Amino acid sequence: MKAIIGVIGAGTMGAGIAQVAAQAGHKVVLTDTNPDQLLRAEEQIKSSIEKLVHKGKLTAQLGQDAINNLRFSTQLSEHSEAGLVIEAIIENLTVKHQVFEQLEQVVSQDCILASNTSSLSIASIGACLQNATRFMGIHFFNPATLMPLVEVIPGVATSIEHTQHIEALISGWNKTVVVCKDTPGFIVNRVARPFYGEALRIYEEGLADFATIDWAMTHIGGFKMGPFTLMDYIGNDINYTVTETVFAAFYYDPRFKPSFTQKRHMEAGFLGRKSGRGFYDYKEGSMLATPHENQALGQQIFERILVLLINEAADAVFMQVASPRAVDLAMTKGVNYPKGLLAWADELGASWVLERLELLFAEYGEDRYRPNPLLRRIAREQSKFIL
Ligand code: NAI
């Protein structure tokens, strides 16, 4: 029999995670302290399942089974039968501790506990538990029903058996699972930083405007969305906060330095699509920004952002955050990059990437451009990241 899955927090992420588990055939209990939020989540899940059935992606029977699998409650004690409980409440360590302390009194000894946190460390959340060997991060991406990637993050106290169990379980939910170390930003939110940060820097230096940088990354680089379109989509408040959190968590490493341009947009209320204006204007009748389609400039922009992304991917491998394959899977399945960054480096040649980084480092003398030692080694040995 499949384990009962508990999800705490019926907001954006919790509702999506509950739906994924219910569609995978588990009985699911979704709890939230706010009854209105539970009603909203129930409606949202039902309408999402109905759409899947309508589109032929799910049979009517499986859709009905998934709905029947779900139970909604305001009581944490409803998780007493669960084999796994995933917490997806507000990103606040004190509140998360309160919930986990209570939860540990309710669940069985062998129930695995997890947090969907994006920015808190797994070690810090698990510290409140009497048995932290059964606690880990299970990080879904938004929207959880559509994004295939799940990062599984064991903390320093987590047992290997529990990690392996969860890796196998979530892989059975039609998800791509990557295991990574408990370090700031895990894989995706760390490795993706230069996509935004270097684009903003190029703009701030006056090399190109938003539309031209976006054009370079989509038309020359093959990315689905340019950095400014994507920041507007995510929301400048959210994207800026992630950058600031990662920057602070890395002891203010200049590689992750946030941008004044993005901060000013956020302060002005130019949050992106959701506020009608971000880097671009989304109001009815507003003019579309047109790029300067200069091939040489576009190529320069694309290469500069790409080599910084590859350098960050190499650093994640160098610092044992995850394997090269896991890093590439994370970036293709978590943020839809057209290719895995390390496979891309192998294709271009590590020396080609290193040469460009060294030119940037020589020009600027800034640490954000320092080439990673693993990249240097692979270039020197004429080897590859993915063997
Ligand atoms: P949200 O604000 O949409 O939902 C949070 C829910 O938790 C609310 O329904 C609230 O009523 C409930 N809640 C608050 N305190 C509670 C408590 N003590 N007990 C039970 N329920 C409580 O938040 P969202 O965006 O779903 O984020 C949840 C978690 O997932 C956070 O840790 C966040 O960092 C993480 N996350 C968010 C992503 C996103 O794109 N929104 C992506 C990946 C992770």
C-alpha cells in the first residue's frame, strides 16, 4: 500500500504538491491554519484536475481517483498516519520550528519529514527536531504540477537510507529528482544567478538595453525567455530577494552581488507582469520594446552570460553540491535551459570558456569573473565535465 502523504500549507506550493502526490495514487492530507485557504486550494486542485481530464492528459477515472485521494483539514493532528509530511508554509524559521515541534509529537517514529524551503538551510530547520535523521529538503518548483524538477536535500543529520527512500518515492511521481548538498540556493537558485546578475550588469554598463539583451539570449543563445522578460515574469521583488538571500548566505561573495537597477525597479513598484510594469510596460496599448539586432553585440552578450553560468555550474560541482549530471538536469528541468551548462561547456571546450573568463577577469579585475579551479583543471587536461 502506498504511504499516506501529508502536506502542510495550502498556498501556491502546498496545493500543487498535494495534487502531484494525489495524482501519483497516494492518499493525501493537506492542512493549513487558514480554512479559507484550504477552500481555495480545494477549488484550485479540482479545477486543475478537470482541465487535465478535459485536455486528455488524465482519464476521467484517474482524475476522480486523485480528487478522492485528497482530504483537507485545519488540524495538524490529521498527519498521524502519514509516511511522509512535506511542509510548505511561510518562509520563516521560527514559524517552521513551531510547526515541526508540534508535528513530531503527532507522527509515527518512522514518518519522514521534509520542508519545501527555498532559502533556509535544512540544518537550521531540522535543528528543532528530536530525530533529524528523518528530515530533509524536498524542493519543488513553481508550478509544482508542471515543473518536472525536484531537488532533494539531505541535511548534515539526515540518514542516507531516508534520502534514498525519498529519491525513489518522488521519482515515481513523474518527477526528475536531483540530490544536492544543503548549501545556499541548492542547485537551481545558485547556478542561475548570473543569468539575471550579468544581464543587469551588462545593462548597467550601458552596453545594451533590456530588449537587446533578451534578444541576444533568446535568438542567439536559444533560451526560452530573456533575463528581463523572465525577471518580470517571476517578479522583481521575488527575484531580487532570492539574489540578496544567496549573496548574504555566501558571506557576500561578489559573484552574487545584487543590482541597484533591479532594486530601484522593485522600490518603484515596477515588479513585473503582476504590477503592469517591470523592465517592460505591460499595460494595454503600450509599445513593445524593440531590440538592436546587432549580431556581434548579441554574440558578445550571450557569451558573457553563458561563461558566467558555466563557471557557476562548475563551482557547484567543484564544491560537491551535486554531480555534473545532476547540475545539468537541474538547469534543463528546473528552469528550461536549452542545454545542460556543463554539456554546453564540453561542446564549446573548457579552454574556450576559460579564455573568455580570463579576458573578463583581466579587464575588470573583479572576483565575480574569477575562473573556477575545476574549469581550469578540465581545460588543462583537455577533459570533459560529463564523461
Ligand atoms: P504561500 O504564501 O502561497 O502559502 C503559505 C501557506 O502556509 C498559506 O496558505 C498559509 O495560510 C499557510 N500557513 C502559514 N503558517 C502556517 C502554519 N503555522 N501552519 C499551517 N499553515 C500555515 O507560500 P508558498 O509560495 O506556497 O511558499 C511555501 C514554501 O515553499 C516556502 O517555504 C517557500 O520558500 C517555498 N517555495 C516557494 C516557491 C514559490 O515559487 N512560491 C518555490 C519553491 C519553494
